[in-house]
Amino acid sequence: MTEKPLLAVTIGDPSGIGPEVVVKALQDRSMYAIMRPVLVGTVGVVQKALDTIKSTDNVVGVDTAADAKCEAGTIEVISPGDWKDIEFPVGKHDAGSGAASHLWVEEAAKMCIAADVEGMVTAPVNKESWFIGGSKDTGHMEVFKRLTGSSYVATMLVSGPMRCMHLSTHKSLGDAVKYVTTENIMTATRLTQKMFKEWGFDNPRIAIAALNPHASDNGLIGSEEADEIAPAVAQAIAEGIDASGPHPADTVFNNASAGKYDVVVVMYHDQGHIPIKVYGVEESVTVNLGLPFLRTSVDHGTAFDIAGMGIANEVSMIEALKLGASLTSKKGLST
């Protein structure tokens, strides 16, 4: 691998703010000092985004990632499928936008699998547009699991020193509670330790959150802590993992942000998403664990209401690019 990793960057739903935040991020020329970006989308959509932000950067099409020179001031785009000359609507759900953005995600993943690139960074897509566009995948993770055959893929959110590894994400609260088992917690905890060691932590400090208020108050408010979570913590410790818990969710994140823990394993979607976004919503980034390649992403949606206005905030995309470059170049997470 070269010193600067080659990363595929999907532009997201062309009807949303994805193309804008991507090209805005690449106006920060320091990005080119740490990575080599090649976009996956269409030249037309990228040019429209550049016009929106009044950038004079050039945009050119390339056939493969290997053809990209990745020099500041020229944005190179791979355009798979039959979408090259399509004019997409702005600011609304659209079947074409859904089908195109789904294809771009698939193409970037295939580039990773084939080792044409070292990893990928994704702009936001819209699940409803994917659905009306004919996709059976409900999100990025489902695409990656299908293409790689990975049995377990997890989502971690990062915002500065705050890191939340999710036991589950897109499950109803009722289904998420059923997923809180010792076996599932151990799977997530083992993967967390494995990846954090790869990212430069000698023995990561893993806090495991409780499910119920006050960690159940010794069984007065629910039984999951005693029945499932505490046994998982004990098993993790027995395996040499620096794990602790179950920690009440109303205190564990404050301690994590203060540096007491390296990562918190959370029990369901909102338990991890809310503290991350309160701590630093603009800087938050999504990382998938359990795939044979690295994928980072912005931690926001398509924002149809402000698409095409040139006012979208690119900070999350900048952070996703920086983290993707750091992890693929083996520089790791900040410790």
C-alpha cells in the first residue's frame, strides 16, 4: 500500500446534500496530503455541486481507480451504469436517485473487495429512494454484508474521544431488547477489542452499557443486567479483555468523554446515537466493523430541505475522510 491510501468516495443520493459535502470537503487541500480520493457517481452531478459552491475545480471521468491522478484542483469520478447523462431532481425522493446511489455504493464496495482501493467513504443515501428505486437493501450495511458474505457487521460512531459500538442499530426497540444476550454482547465485545488493537490500542478499555435505568437497581427495574449483560462482562474479563459494566447509561458517556474508557458498547441505536450527536454532531463519523475492508461515513442524512443551496456543512465528511485515511494507512485512532 502506498503512503497515501486510495479511497473510493461515493457521492450519495444525487438529490440530497451528499455531492455538495463531498466537493466542499475536497476544497480543503490538506485532504490530498493524507489520501488519494476517487469519487463514485457522475461527472454531471459533481459538476453541478461544484457550480453550487462556486468552485473552479475541474471534474473529469476515469474508467478505473488506477487511472486517477488524485491531484488537488481536479476531481476524478468513476461513473458505473447508465446514469452518466441523467439529470436528477434536487430536494426530493426519486426512484432514479435511489437506484443510482445504490449502484454507486455497490461499485465502491466491489472496488474494495477487488483491492482496487484501500477503503471507502460514503456520503448519505436515502432509504426511501432506494426502496422506490427497486433496491431490496435497506442501507449500506446490508449491501456490504450481501457482497462480502460477512456474518457479523457492526456500527461504531466516533466523535473525538467518544466512541460507541452498537450491539444493534436498525431494530425496533422491542426487537433490540430481545437482541441483548450474553452471546451477542460477547460477539460485539470481541470484535471491538480486535479492531481497537489493530488501531493501536494495547488493551482497549471497553465499557459495557446497561439496558435498563440505573442498571436495573439490582433487579428492581428489569433483569437483563443480571441475566445477560453481567455474565458477558465476566466472560470478557475471563478472556483477558479490559471490560467493565454494566454501566448505567446516564453516567457512562460522561466518563467516556472524560477519557476513562476507550469505547462504550451500547445496547441499541439511540443509546449510542444520542450521546454522540449531543457531544459533537458535526464531527461525528460512522465506522463499520467486521467487514474485510474499511468503510467510514458521514453521520447525517440527505437533508433534502437544504439540497442545492450551497449551505450544507461538510465537517462530518472531512472527519470521515480523515478517519478513513488514518485507519487504512494504519495510523489508527487517536489514543
